Amino acid sequence: MTAPTLAIDDLRLGFRGWAGTAEVLHGISLHIAKGERVALVGESGSGKSVTARLVLGLVQELRGARYSGRMAFEGRDLGTLSRREREALRGDRISMIFQDPTSSLNPVYTIGTLFHEVLRRGNPGIGAAEARERAVAALDDVAIADPGRVLDSYAFQLSGGMNQRVLIAMALANSPSLLLADEPGTALDVTVQAQTLALMQQLVARHGASMLFISHNLGVVREFADRVYVIYKGRIVEQGPTEGLFEAPLHPYTRALMAAVPRITGEGIPEIDEEQTGFYDPLVAHPGYSEAELRP
Amino acid sequence: MSPVVRLLIKRIATSFIVLVGVSMLIFTIARVIPGDPARIALGPNASTEAVEALRDKLHLNDAFVVQYGYFIADLARGDLGQSLYSNRPVTADIAAYLPATLELVFFAGTTMILIGVPLGMLAARYRDRPLDHAIRLFTMLGVSAPDFVWAVILMLVFAYFLPVFPIAGRISDSFAVPHVTGFLTIDSLISGDLAAFGNALWHLALPAFALSFAGIGQSARLTRANMVETYRKPFIEMALAFGFPQGRIARRFAFKPSMIPSLTVIGLDLASMLGNAFLVEQIFAWPGLSRYGVAVILRKDLNAIVGTVLIISAMFLIVNIVVDLLVALINPRIRLSQRSS
């Protein structure tokens, strides 16, 4: 059996500060098989974004960050890679899409210049003309009607939805095997968000990339993920197939999370008492979906 | 018309209005300060008749507004009047002294930008590490004492105790550089005299560094602060996540956005060197406009005061126009917002 695209075992992370170490992750384990779309769901501050940044190696460069555990990308232990090797993976084998597309694009460079820089990650010697040609093709793929004009524009001249599609095109330009999507499109309005996510989904499938989808939006997760991990305060509390998890949430925190989804017909969001409802109960895995069963 | 040209025209028009205002202000101030310029020029032994005659010649007995009218009419012809101090036309004096000051300020400004900005970039990239602290110490040193103090210290250390630099003047007497522009570095290059060029640079080193030290400190600290701020922006995280090389992020993707706020202040620093040069020129016996300015103020030489201040204001405004254009060039938001109305 081939190694999973991403395998994380007992990942712990803390930040050392003046008043001791603040523990952020308390030993999380997850994996993404090749071509699989996995969601990591949790509230703000639960540790979902920091997990993605650990995979990219961005957190390791912060002073005071202390982490332990094993992260393997396509069988290579990320912990043993040098800084240079880790950087070589970024933007090429692993890429990332961000929450707010417009502020994620440098305001003083045109989209074309940024795209050239992105393509240089896959092919360091790429010239301006070839880069432009490939960028036009990539923007075509994300259904941008006038790629030439977009490449000559600055991010602030384009709409948020347009920028999101530009970022998706950039993230997939070097055909990465893993795409980390950190709350993509949360800054967009719902209809545009739905369109761009559907587009991203198609393209990820076409490129055969695996995806880690980080979100607090359960509706989006239900639509786009094969499997779901629920994270709460630095611990995975439940994992299972998307349908199973949504049909029958087992962990008290997952149930609370689902109850918190606003509904048009509902009476409103219930009060949730964190202390009483067993949110710190141990991990619940749906039958056949524990890490041990999925990763022989 | 390109947006940058439109911006340039707008800035020149507003600068012109500023210059008119400055001329009124300095014209008034020069006449309000006590002392009779004619008496000072002719000395205590001159007869009352002679002083009266000179006052008439200078239109000093006319109404204030009429005096200003004469001044503007002369100015339109490019005539700033006679200097009572040097007995030459003020324009000739300015032409003689301005190049020395501009040369000093140009080299001090270049030193400030070429040392200060890279130091700030390094400090930001290695923030909170030993290099950052070392740079902070150095820049604090620069801003902690006024430039004339540094001028004296540098002169004592590097020209007196360790005589590696000349103690005063623009060039050694053994060199005769033909006068073309008045800038000794340019004139020596025009005449192909490399030894004279080197000698002029050697004379420039200490005063230029003394004049720029505070600016180096300020531009380094400003660049660092703006770069650190930029490093927190989502587009830098995006650049890191896409694996853009760290060096290219520092030199391009973080640097350019950071320079937008820094440039304006660096430009003001550069312009204020014109004024700060007063004391540095005194200390290094630099035959510049600032030294001339001090001399004419003490002698209440009205025409020369007004002329000197006007020229320095004009230089200040030119620096500001250049800075505005540079900001527009690196900031597409400003560049693209200059639409025709």
C-alpha cells in the first residue's frame, strides 16, 4: 500500500512565552490518503489553522514554538527535512489557499508578476512569456473570462470572488499533491463562495490532488469532504465518514457544533454549557474509521 | 496624459502656490526684525544722508505693499537684487554657494538611503535576534545626538587624532577643477581628473556622514517598523506558503509595500538636511549656501535672506515632488486613482 499523502501522529504544539508554555495541540493524529478530501472542523482557536501551518513548516520558524510528534508527507518525515528542503515543498508539492483572497495577494504587484513567481517554484528558469502563457491557461481553468486583463491588474482592482479563483489557480499551478484550504472564501459572500468552492473541488479532482479542508462551516464541509475530523481545543474528538458523522454525531461537542448551525426554521442557537456536556470526552471514531483501522 | 504626468502637473501647481506664500512670509519677517539694513551695510560712521540715500535706493521708505511689488517685479525678471554683504547680485552668490550645499546634501542623502534602508531591512528580517539589537544600538546612536555634535566628534576622531580624512574644505588646494556645474565631483569627472574626483569624495566623507547619521538612524528604524508591519500581512504569509525564497520576499514582496509609508518621511529627512547643513557647513568650513545664509541673516541683508530662503524652499518642494512621484510609482492605488476629471 502506498504511503498516505499526509500522515500526522500524536502532534503536539506549544508556544513558550513569559508565563510558561501555552499548549495549543494536545496530540492529534490524522491522515489523508491519495486523492482524498478530508475536512478538519472546529471553532476558532481550536488549532485547525495552526495544524495546516505546521504541515507547511511555517510555525516551526516562529520563535518559542515547541512541537513534537510525527508528520509525514508522501512517506517523507517532515521533521527530518532541512529548512531548505521544507521550503522546496511549499508552493510546489504542497500549496495553500487562504481565507481572505484579496488581502492574500500582494497589493503592489500585478497578478501576472505574482503568478510568474508562483510558477518559478515549479520551474525556476521559467521566462516571462512562458509564465504568462501558463498563467492564462491556469486562469482559463478557473473560468476567468479575460485572463489577460486579470494578469495586468492588481488584486484591489478585482472582486473577491475573482481573487479567490486567482488564488485557486495559483495553488494548483504547479500540480501539488496536497492542497491545504484554510477556510477558503470565508471572506466572500455565500453564493460566490459556493461557486468557487465547487470549482475548486472539480479542479482538485482533475489534478488528482489530496485536500485538507479546514472550516468551521458545516454546510460547506458536508458538501465537499469525504471524511471529517472534528477538533476541539487541540484534540481530535470525533472522526468518521462525512455522511455518518452528519447523520449520527457521536461526540457531545460534535452534537453541540451541529446544534449551533443557524436554521431558517429553527428557534435559534441553543445555549451550550461547555463544562457539563463532556466536550473533553475521549476521541470517538465511527466504526471502521479509526486511525488504526484506516492505516494498517 | 499618463496619470503620473497629471500628478506631476498638480504637484508643481500647488508647489508654486506654496512658494508665493513663502515669499510673502519671509519678505515680511525680514522687514519686521529690528535693525536698519542700510545702517548695518554702511557702518556706524556713515552720514545720515548716505543711509537715507541707500534706504531710498532699496525702496525701504516706500509702503510695505509697494516694496513687495518691486520685489515680485524683479523676481519675475530673475533678479533677486544686490547683496549688501557681498556687493554682488544675490543670484550670483546663490549660484556660487548652492552647488556645494547640494553636493553635500546629495551625498548625505545617498548615504542615508544606502545605509539606513538596508539596515532596516536586515533588522526586520532578523528581528529580535542579535543582529537586530546591534542595528538598534547603532541607529539609536545616530538619532540620540544632533548632527553638529557628530560632526565635531567625527572631525576630532577621524581628522585630528587619526588624520585619515581632511579636516575642512571641499577639495585640496593642489587641484584646479574647471568650473562647469559647480559640483566638484561632476566637474572633476567632466575634466577627466580622477585624482580630483577622489579628493573631492574624500573631503565629502566626514561632513556627509555627520549630516546623514541621524537620517540613517531614522530611516533604518522606520524601514524596520514598516517591514515588521508588512511581515504580518496575509500576502506575506501567502508568499511564505507558496515557498517564495526568503531573500526575494525581503527584497521585493515585503520591501516594496513597506517603502510606501517610509518614502515620505525619508524624503522629508532629505529635505531637512538642507537646513541641518547650516551647522555642519560651519564646522567643516564648507563653502555652502547654509554658511552664506547664516552670514546674511546676521547682517540683515534683506535681499540675500529672501533669496536664500526662497531657493531652499524651492529645493524642499522639489524633493517633495520627487518623493510624491516615487510613491505614486510604487503604489498602484495612487497611480491608478489619478483619473482625468
